[in-house]
Amino acid sequence: MAYIRKLKSGNYQVQIRVQGLRPISRSFSKKKDATAFAKQVEGGTELARKLGTPMSISITFRELADQYLAQYSGKDISTKGRIDFWCTQFGKKVVTQIDEYMVDDGLVTLQRKQGRGGRLMTDSTINRYKSTLSAVFIYFIRHPEYKRLGFTNPVRKESVSCFPENPPKNRFLTGDEQQGLLQACRKSTWERLYLIVLMALTTGARKGELLGLRWADVDFRTRTAKLGVTKNGKPRLLPLTRVVIEEMLKFRGQNEHLVFHSTVNKETAFDIKKQWLIVSQVSGLGHCRFHDLRHTAASNLVKAGRTLFEVGTLLGHSSTTMTARYSHLAIHDTQNMVDAVMGGLK
């Protein structure tokens, strides 16, 4: 976009800003010359876009990262931290000058980077950094101002290192462990711990989803709770058991308040880390994550004969790949199916 202003000297200054290009500034003694220059530059830029002619740009990775974060709508709170790391690697470099060797050098740096206690990053964590960087480049490639540059994603080049994913940590609580945990929760100093654990075990909802639940989201008549924003970005309904409803009625508050709010602010979620650690130790679970309650809910359903599709629907999985981790739990039902259909073959 061109902007012409009259200077105190009587000359006319043209300032042209096109996204992705260095700002252009020229001064002329006559306004008609300034206007002609502006039309010439803007017309040439537009023609280059239409013809697909490569344009040289000088946008740095740091500038691109800022643009990406400004439009980012994902829920991964670690995204900014990962992008900050890449900015330390080549933040001042022009984007089109970044190649696969620079990317690989950054990955090697991550391999050697020590975290808390001197521990090195896991391969899965490095993969998250790698995929975040790739997402930034994909944004650049698809951007209307940059997509005609012919730039290819350096992260996807064959020479860039690949890392194996860590095996998933899935723990399933036994029936006795679940009962022991619920009993310990009833004795907690935070009176709503029993409710949130019971909901996690019966709905398979994530901790963040439950902590973000408001009373307005709960329909006591239909026994459902609406999750407006989930990890995959799609809303979801949680079916609530009658026991859960009875427990919720003990604490029912104003619609705008969080169900699991802190003791000092009803607009802030309660921090359950300390309480969870206590009940985990008291109940004898030892090292157990709150997220393991989600896996336990899924295993309870599979062992009860529910299909993986039904389990995936409850958990809000966007693909069957996520639900497939529970397939081994249905081995008895699979064995019965095989015996019933093909057991007569000799």
C-alpha cells in the first residue's frame, strides 16, 4: 500500500509497504512524480504475483514466527516456547535462506540440551519441536504473499534427522485401585476432589476439560455436560451418571462460575496437584497421573464389551488410531467372536 505525504521542505515522500518486502521510501519535488512512482511499484508487484514471478523477500524467521503466533489458535501451550528456541537458532536469518542443514543442526542442539536434573530431551519431545517448526514453514508456504516464492519446507527434506516416538505410557487402574482411590478422595481436605475423580473415571474427560467446566455447561435434566473447547478443537457432550449428578447438586453454584474453582476466586480453576499427590500416596497407587483415569475409563468400557468406536466417541478421539491403543483389552471378546463364527472349521 502506498502512502504519499508532503514534507516541510515542500517535497513529496512516497512510502510503500507490501507484506513480505522491505519498505520502500522515495522523495520527489512534484506530487505527480510521486504518484507515478507509487503506481509503477505497486503495479509491478501485483503483476509479479499474477505471473507467478519469484520475488525476493527479506522477512526474517523472527518476523514470520510473530505472524504465525498471532494467528495460532491451537491449544498447545508449549508452542511458543518451542518457537522461541528456533528463534535462538536462526531468528535473524531470512526465511528463504534457511535450509535442511540448519534445521538438522538445531535438532542436534536439542539432543544435547539438558533439562531439569541434567536429563536430556526424549526423542518424542524433539519431534514436537520439529513438527512445530514444520508448521511455521507450512504457514509461510501457504501465505498469499509468500506462496509464489517456490520455497519448500526444509524440515521435510530426507537429510533431516528422524527420531523414534517413545512408547505411550498407559496405566489402567484395577477395580480395587479405583475403589481405593475414590475412598481416599472422600477424605480429602478439598471437598470436590471426589467429584472430579469420579467424573474422570466415568466420562474419560481430560483434567483441563473438567477444570474448565462451568455450571452453565451442565444440564441436570438430560444429565450431560457440554465441553465447548476440547483438545481437538471440537465441542463434545459428556454423559453424566446419576451418582455424578447427585454429587454435583451438593455444590451447585451460579452459571458463570467454574464447577471446580479455587477457594479464593470462582473464575480460577483449582490447582489439584497437591491434593492428587496426597490421595495417590494414601490409596497406595504410587506414581499415577490424573490422565491415567482417562485410560482407565476407556479400559472399563472395552472390558465391558463396548466397541472401540463407542469408546473413541466418548473420549472425543478425532481418529481411530488414538483408540486403537485399547484394542488389546478386547482380546476375550475377539476370541469369543472367532470361536462363534469359525470355531466349527476343521
